[in-house]
Amino acid sequence: MPETGYQVLNSEREEEVHFQFTPNIARNRWNHIEDLDTFFTRIYLYHQRHGFICLILQSTLDLLQVIFLLVFSLFLFYCIDYPVLFRDKPADSSRVMNGTDKVRLSDVFLPASKCTSKFTFFTYLYMIPLLMFAFFRLMKVFNVAYHFADIKAFYNVALLIPDKELQNYTWREIIHKVIEAQKEQNMCIHKLDLTELDIYQRILRTKNYLIALVNKSVLPTHFNIPFLGDVIYFSHGMKYNLNLLLFWGPWSPFENNWHLKPEYKQPGKRLELARSMRKTISWVALINILLSPVIFTWQLIYKLCDNAQMVRNEPSVLSIRMWSLYSKIYLRHFNELDHELSARLSRAYVPAAKYLQSFAAPVCVIIAKNTMFFTSAIMVPIIAMTVYDDSILSIEHMITILSGLSLLFLICRSLVDDDKEIVCQESLMNAILTEVHYLPDSWVGKAHTQQVSNQFSQIFPFKANYLFNELISPIVTPFILFFWLRPRSLEIIDFYRNYTAEVAGVGDVCAFSMMNLRKNGNPAWRSPGPSSPGTPTAKLPQVDQAEDGKVEMSLLSFSVRNPTWDPVDIEAKEFVDEIIAKTRQKYSSTSNSIINPFQHHDMIGSTLNIAEIPSCLIGLDQSTRLLHKEGLTGRPNRINCSSIMRSSVFSTNDYLTSIEVNQSALLLHSIHRKQLDERGNNTSSSISQSALKTNTNLQERTPLLKPGARII
């Protein structure tokens, strides 16, 4: 046998070969991922939902919830002998052996054969959608197990982050590791280097479109209801149907996750596409009407199971405030992830709640106080007789009466604030604006009015209002789809055609999410310069501009939160540098005094929220002003912020970044108001007072582009 150049490998050599071979496999494993939208979204969800085990556990329990509610609802309807339970008829005599009339569970619960024999056609009609939903949830469990196993491997192998260390990384650190992994894994073959904006735009592609649709008032969210006036309504059921129509469904404008269908970019087909969309919306509305009884029953049972015990133990929970679903779209920046928005709204919760609490409702307070008196007067003798002889509780409905009176007393007690503090609504509104960054400019100087309070309460409603809106959603949504959304089909088609930009390596995105000041900015949100009247931005048609300074505010927020990202547009870069420089100059004393954000949170918040002393505080002494400041950023806000900072997605750097974003947002609003004031003064000599009011109306909305408008 001739000699060869091969040698027998010892154990050490085998380990060396194995060590060198593994990275080659890993290097090719995530090469050229076709659907990067879904891949990056799963990377984000994997981090935010705390890893593989939590994802599997949550999806499994979601499936069990559906199965449990289906079985339990059928059990309540068909498997309990209610006449026996309420003693309207005696139990089976063969079971009464001890001479007592005690009812056992075996007397009340019917056997399975008797339960199923009561099923009717409507029972099966009720079961079919829920069984289909349970089947989809089961498929979701397998889908999560299969796809997130790959994401787990990506974290462990490509990012070198084991699951036990996942909570020690912020999202900013994760995204930087993903950008570095692109150089080795080559996940996107269209671009060698990824940026933070590329990843954000893929994760938030549909949400950016939804934000823009609301920003340009294309979607029906405001309704003029008789006797109620302008009402904002936007439920989870409505949002699900919109996603199905506009993004997910086979009839949606998207041919896949990252590209619009070609015909939606052609002006000549707009009328044909609008007719098709109107027909689709009609069918979806009809399906919603047919399924509304099932969905309503399902939601009623689910909400009762989810909230009944909490309401029973603490009825005042219904009177707490919460941010509405509409506010989470209206107040959201372009390219802002869920946890970033949640952090802002959490910090704004305390001043928002105090602002609405500062408006006394004399009629409600009087009624609540007198109701408390009457309920107490009824409960006292009942409780006294119970102490003497507890057999009184066996009287029919006595426990129900006591429970109802206690519930009514606690609800009325939550409406009566005996220790109402004196607050300044303008300061509170300024504190809210510091965190949420978007509020109608028509509210400026009018925060003390009942009209502004009523409008703000619609984006920050009571939990009871929120639950009610969600319960009636199956009934209301079909009518909104048919009578309000269907007539706007042509506007939606025009919106997609005129506000879509194709980005290399990313696909079709909402043009506003590019944060291009030259194409979609609003010069009223920037400092006037010597060259501003001749710039393309100043000549930009108002129809191309995002409303409420959304592009400028989004660009500023994204740039501050991602300091390694550089805007491609020179004008955008100059704008960000200018605003940040002015912000640091104006608030330099606050920034330099930060040593420990936990200890200095009150001071920072006070400086931010009352950067400019409102007129209602002028003339008060220093101690009174400090009292107002403490009311804005007192202990509840500090606890709330601390809980955020201790989470895995919020670090001290994130906290300091949020401070700078808030300062920049306030500066941007002050520039905007100054611009509007100057614009009004310059035009006052040439136009009438009524026209001036129209031109300076900060809530002006412009129509979409007409058929002959340009295509992005």
C-alpha cells in the first residue's frame, strides 16, 4: 500500500478541526435571508419577551386560554342545572339520603351526555369560529417553536449572547451587534452595511404606514355624534380589520411583506383599484356583521374573566386612566419601537392624570357624596344585625345587596377627592407635552378650559370607557368599515401611490419614515434662516408635508436615540446638529448636574416641565412654585421611572437620552410657536382677521394629492 500524505489525527487535532469548522457552518446559516422584515421583528420580540422559554410558555398559555374559555362557556350554558342550584326545584330524591336538603355539586352538574344533548344549531355556530381560532393558536405554538428556535441560535451563535445573559443587554446594544453580524453573516445581500434605520424600517414598515394614515387624516378616527360632538373611536377590532385590509390580507396592496403591488404605483389604475377596494371592504364589513354575535360573546366572557376579580377587590380600578389605542398611534414617532413609546407614555402618566383630576365636576361630586351617605345609611343597620345574628345573611339576595352597596360606595369614593391640591393646568399640560411630544397647538394657552379637558380625556380615558369601547367594537366596527372607510378607498389608493418610497435593500416604505426634510418636512417647525425662503423645503406643497411636525420630531428623536446613525440628507443632518446644539446650550446647567438619575429625577423633571414659567404662576412666591413643581414630578412619577429603568430595556444611558429628546422637543415646539406668531404678524396687514385665524390654525388638514400629482 503506497504512502500518502495523510496523517492520523490525535484527539487534540480533532478538537482543533471541530473548532474551526463550526464558525463556517454558522457563517452560512443566516446568509441571504429572504424575509428580513419577519427576521428582524422576531429578533426584537425575542429580546422584548425575554427569550425562547417565555415565548413558548406565553403562546401555549394563550392556546389554553382559548380552549378553557370555549369549554367553560359551554359548561356554564349547558352543564349546570340552575333550577336545582337556586333551589327552584328539589334535587334527585335518590341522592337525599341523610334527611337534609343540602345541595351537592353532583346534583348541580349534569353528565356530559346530557350537556351535549342540549346543543343546538346556534351552539355549533358559536363553536366553529372559536375552534378555528384555537386551531390557529395551535399552529402559532408550532410556528413559535420552529422559528424562534432559529432566533435563539442566532442570538447564541451569531451575536454570542446566551439566553441567561439576554436581560443584561439593552435593545441598543442588540441592534449594534446585529449590524456587526451583517458583515459576517451577510443576511441582507442588497447592502453590505446595515444601518439602524434599515432595521427599524423593516420592523415598523406597516406601523409607519398606519401612523402616516392617521397623521394625514385618511383613516376615520373622529366621528361627529349627535349630543356628544366630536368623538374619537379606534378599537383593537378596528385596528385588526385595517391591518387585514391594508397590509396582511391577500387583497391588500402589498404583494409580500416588503413590496407594493406594481399596479398601486400607476395613476391610471387608481379608479379601478378603488372600486376593488370598496368591494373588498364591503365583504369584510359583512363578515364582521355575521360574526359580531360570536365575537361580542367571546369578548364579553374574556373581559369578565380578565377583570371581574380585580374590579370586585378594587372597584376604583375602573376610574383609573390609561392611554387609548388611538393615542398610541397619534403620539408615536415614525421609526419608534413599542418599548420606546411605552417609556414615554409611562413618564407622562402622572402629569396627565393630575391634569384631568384638576378639573372639578361639581355635579358628579355632589351626587357621589350623597350616594355615599345613602349607601352607608342602608349598610350600617344590616351590618349591625349581622353582628347580632349572622343568619340574616341567609335571606334571599342579602349578600348581593351588601356587595352591590359596597361596590357603589367604593366607586363614589373614588370620584370624591377631599384633598384636591391646587394645580396649574398650563404647567401640567407643559409637563405632558415634555414627554408625549405631540399635542394640538390649538390647546396652547387654553389648557384651563373644559373644552381642552374633554378633548384630552378622549386620548387618556378611564379604564371603564376603554373596556366599553372594546366591548361594543364587534357591533360598531362593521358600520365604520362600510359607511366611513369604504368611501375613502380612493384616498387610500392615492396615499399609497404618493407616499411610498422604494429604498435599496429595504423595499417599499412609507415616504414619511425616510424623515426627509426636503421632501416631507414643514418649515414652520424650523428656525428661519437667511436662505430659507428660497429653499425647496419652503416651496414644498403643504400636501407633501406631514402634520404636527411629525417628520421633524421623528428625525430628532431617532437621531438622539441612535447617535451612530447619520442622515443621508445634508439638510436633515444640519437640522439635527442645530437643534441639539441649541438644546445643550439652553439646558447645559441641567445636563451637567446629573450625577445619579434616580436621585435627580425630580429636579430634572421640574426643569424640563417648567422650563418657561406659565402665566398662571407669575406673581407667586418661590415656595409656591416649588410646590407646583413637586406636584408635577412627585413620588408617583419617580417610582414609575425607576421601574422602567430597572427593566432590561431601559438603562441609565437611555434615561439620559430621553432627557435630551424631551428638551429638544420643547425647543422645537417653542420654535414652531414663534414661527406661527411671526407669520401671523407679517400677514395681519394684508388679510382680514378671519383669514388670519384660518392661516394660523394649527390643526389644519390638507387633502391628498390629486390624480395628476407626482409619484415618489
